[in-house]
Amino acid sequence: MGRVVIKYVWEIPVRVTHWVNVLAIVTLCVTGFYIGAPKTLALSPSQYVMGWLRFAHFVAGYALAVSVLARIYWSFVGNEYARWRVFFPWFTAAGRRKMLEVFRWYVFLSRQAPNEVGLNAMAATVYLLVFLLYLFLIVTGFALYVQYAPHSLMHFLFGWLALLVPSQWLRLAHHLAMWFLIGFVINHVYSGWLVDIRVKGGVMSGIFSGYKSMEE
């Protein structure tokens, strides 16, 4: 066995945006379920239950949008593990080979666990798709939101989508995208624990501390 070294992998902006995304997604899912299928929770209209839940949904939506934009910015100025190139491993033959190796391990066809310092090739590809899903949710969400503010800057930026796609289809697409995101979260937690148990590199603790232990 080689010497074990501790490496600083996940910088503060990466960790902060990750946890902002977690809190925003949980809030958006819970409030979104209620908005889509409301139940009577108040004793009188003055309690404004739907209004407060919609407000929480909008605030979480803004938080997710800012967090995603901040992470995209950091992909150009962050360290080597956060750079945008990490999310395009299939551009090289070596990257495609690593993707296949990790995929084989995930589906129990190989015993060779991924031991990357940063993201492995398969995870990086999935995260790219997740960020595209974030952008889809943000755009469709704001397109629905700005219908109530027809003369605002936000309506100028996103209102055009409601002219191309009926509102009900936007709501359906927004709702289905949420389920895709929930599916990713389940797999994300499972994969993180699986890699942490098999590789013992501090995958789970690293998203809190920023450090991972690696065999040199």
C-alpha cells in the first residue's frame, strides 16, 4: 500500500453551493407538492397558508438560481477539481475508458472501485446533466412565476417561454423535472456512501471539510 495523503479538494464555494442546493431542493419539493395538490391546512383565509408556502417556494427558487450561477462561475476560476473540463470526460479516450470502468463497477461487473481525487468520470457526466436539469427547472419556474408580474425585468427575461409553451405544459414539465431530480438525489446519496465505504477516501466527510484522504 502507498502512503496516505490528505488533499484539499472541495473549496468553500463548492461546498457552500452544494448545501444551498440541498436546502433549496428540499424546500422546493415540499412546497411544490403542496402548491400542486393543495390541502386545507388553515382555519381561516387570514392564516395565508398558500401564500406563505408560495413565498417559501419563490425564495428557494431564487436561492437555487443564485447558487447554480455561482457554481458555474466557480467552474472557471476554481481549482482543478472544480473546473468545467472535469464535467466533459468523454472528450478524451482516457476519459471514456474511465467512464466505462466506473459504470462497470456501479453495476457490479467489476471489483475495481474508482479512486479519483475529485469526481470520477461517470459522476462528472451525471452532474453535468443535473446542472442542465437545474437550469431547466429555473427557467420553467421563473417563466411560470413572472406571469404575475407582466411588466418586470424578470418577465422580459423569461416571459417569452410562456408565449411559446402553454402554462399547463410548463407546469407539467417543471413537475416531471422535479421527479428526475428526486431520483438523482436518491442515487447520489447511495453512490456517495458506496464509494466512501469501498474506497475509504472521505467522500462523505469531504463535502463538509473539503479534504479527502488518498493513497499516493
